[in-house]
Amino acid sequence: MKVAPPGDTSGNESPITSFILLERYNAVKLVQSVHLSLAALSKVIRGSQLLTNEVSKLAEALLNQETPMTWINKWDGPEDPMQYLRSLVARSMAIQDWVSKAESRQLLSETLYLSELFHPDTFLNALRQLTARSMSCSMDNLKFACNWRGSIQGAKHPIKIGGLQLEGCSFDGQRLSENQQDSPSVAAVPPCTVAWVNKDAKEIYNSDETISLPIYYSSDRDRIVTRLDVPCGGNQSQWQLCGAALFLASQ
């Protein structure tokens, strides 16, 4: 599959569309790069190509069930090579659907699964750029808001995020609760609405009744996408001690 690099330089294209087109382009380039590296390894095994240092390192990593650094340097995905390949294929297929919806201007009305993106944090920043442009204000004058119960008043470009998972406790969309003996260690949470709003906008929840939980890329908890305010009924330290955290569903 050949995809031309995004070529709009006029500044008229939506930051969301620009991001998604770039995400698709980089996905195709990554798939091609991984394919070429595996093809080179296959040729060495069949004796039709001499062993190079690069192919040797690739083979050593795969034999150790580790994702090769040449792949990780292009996208910091799972450390297990089979999981890396599955995630790469799943995201590459999903991003095409994002492109179609973005070009038809239907994307922001859908429930979005950030786990389908290679760079979900960059997507949220593109949403921030779009909001700042629509409100004719600086991005520094915006704050990130979320609502688990409904819409966000005054939001220019609200989106609904699905597919989040919670570890350390349970959440029914109303407030956090302690896990029971038969509770799963990781559970899905209801979708929530998020948006960038003016810094002076009224807070949706009282600060003493919520806790700011990180959304991690994965259950490894090594990188944060963003943070969401989650109703907890107070006593924030209780939820910190139980290690409460959100993360994107694995692909």
C-alpha cells in the first residue's frame, strides 16, 4: 500500500484531520519497515542473502522474544514481538477508519477508542489546537475537562472516549468503590465525555469529591496519556493507596 505524505501546508486543514493523515502515513511506513526487516531475515535463513549486523541483531531479539530496537525506535509499542505485531496490524487497520470518518467530518460524533492510535496524546493535543482555533484563543487559556454523567457545558468540540480500563478499584460512572473478593483486578469503565474548555469555565465536579487518575498507555504504567477527574466521594488518599489508575484497552 502506497500512501503519500500529508501535503496540506495552507493551514486550512483541521488539526484533527492533519494528525490522523500523518498517523496513517507513519503507520504504513512502519508496516513497510517491519516487513522489510523480516523479509531480510527470511532471505538469510534461506541462504539467498548474507548475514548483516542489522539482521543478526533482529534475529537475536526475536529469539529472546524481545521486540527489536529498530522497531521500538519507530514506535514504542509492546516489548513482546508477537504483541507488537498484533498491535501494529490492529492500529494500522483502525486508523484507516479514523481517516474515513475524519474526512467525512463524522469522527468527533463517534465514541473514540484512543487505544486504536499510535500517539493518543498527540491526538488530544490536536483537539486542543482545534478548540483554540474555534475559540480564537491561546491553547494556554484552555484546560482539559471530563464528565462521566453527560455533556460538558460550553464545550466547542467535546468527544466521547470509550475502552478505558480501571485497576485497583471499581467505577460505575457515579463514584469509585472498593473491589470485592470476586471483583476482577481490571475492569472496563463507562465512556466519558472530554473537551478542552476555557480556563475560567466552572468546574464540573467539586475538587474534594474527585481524584485525578492517570490514563496509562498500558497496564505496564510506564507512560501517561493524560489524566481524568473521577468522582470518588472524597478521601483521595484511600484510592491512591489502592493504586487506582486507568489505562487504554490493549489492542
